[in-house]
Amino acid sequence: MTAFSSNELIALITSFIWPLARILGVIAIAPPFGNNAVPVQIKVGLGVMLALIVAPTLPPMANADPVSLPGIMILAQQMVIGLAMGFVMRMVFAGIELAGEISGLTMGLGFASFFDPQTQGRSSAISQLMVLTATLLFLTLNVHLALLETLVESFKTIPISTSLQSGFNFQKLVIWGEQIFSTGIRLSLPIVAALLITNVALGILTRAAPQLNLFGIGFPITIGVGFLMVGMVMPYLALPIETLLRQGIETIQSLGSPTPLLFKR
């Protein structure tokens, strides 16, 4: 019969619990794993399976009681790191959602909204179309596998430390947040520009023929031009979305490296 001492048992538990906390943090928020349509049992099962694979490859950790204050702090630290890594990829999809929202509002489809299970809020039809397209590209390009690979590699770049100094670069995470707005503007710019030209043309037409009912012909024309532009732009969105997904993976990989100073004295 195999016997374990208390220290060996604590080391065995911590070597599994701490990596599991980081893995579950990523799975809980990173798309498509973080979608509420994915059952919790599958998320936990995937996290446990990855933790069982990763735990034997990690270097020995210092013994710390998992129910003590230092052990709980390390557990919370790993959970925060995992959530932050998943949040990087979530911001890519948030930028794509923003592009759809801007396009839909400019088209006049602000009233055509649906419940989004990912954000637990309202989402326009154009936004959901773009998010579904990005999700299909995400799976087709095997970015989900690259995300899991990056997660496993993060235990080398951001090792589990009992000193509560994770080496995680939160400054890069904050800087990456600007991608939400820049992505939304860049992806929606062709549609918004075409609709702007359409509205200017309608304004000139109304001034030339005041008897025309602008509200009667304006909305159908604007929506029609918007759908036409969406159909023309969608085939060309594959490359920029692929670039965004690759940049998201690269950002997650660089979270363990320090940010160079912008100004030196």
C-alpha cells in the first residue's frame, strides 16, 4: 500500500489545483469556450484534463497549505492571470461586435436586436452576423488550439510563484484594450462610408425635390445599401479578422515579458 506524508500530499494537491485555476480562468471567458451555450460540465472537464496533462511537466513548487492565506492568494492570483489571458481574446470579439453595432445603427437597424448569450445583453443582427463569421474563422484556422497551446506555454513564461510575484504584465493588457475601438472603426468603415455617401445623396435629392417623402424612401434605400455593402465587404473580412486573432495570440504570449519604457530620463 502506497503511503503519502502530509507534505507530499499537499505538494500533490497544489501542483494540480494552482494550474487548474489558471486554466479554468481562460476557459471561463475566452471564446468560444466561455460561451454560455457550452455546458459547465464540459468546461470543467476540459480544464481538469488539461491540468492533469500540464501538472506533471511543471517544476516542483514550494510547499504551501492550499487552505492557508498564502495558498488562497496564489490560487486567486492564478485565476486572475487566466481570466486576463482569456480577456485578451474576448476583446478581439468585442471589437468585431462593436463594428457590427456601428454598421447596424448607421443602416437604421438599431431596432433589430436580439439577445446575445455571450454578453447577456442586447446585440444587433449585423453584430451577430459578424461574430458568427469570426467564430467560424476562429475554429477553421485552429486558433482555439493555438490558444490552448499558448495557455500551456504560459506556465513557462509566467511560472507559478509562491512569492505572489507573478511577472504578469498588466500594462500590455490595458494597452490591448484599445483594440476594441480601433477594430470596430476599421471593420465598419467601408459600410459607414457608403452609407454616409447615400445619406448625402438623399439630402441633395430632398433639396432638389422637396415634395419627395424622405422618411418614406430614405429608410428602404439606406437599409438596402447597407445590406449590399455588408454582402460586398464580408468576403474581404477574413484577412483582417485572421490578423486580429493572430495578434491576440501574440499578445497573450507576450504578457509574461516586460514592457519597454516609452520615455527615458
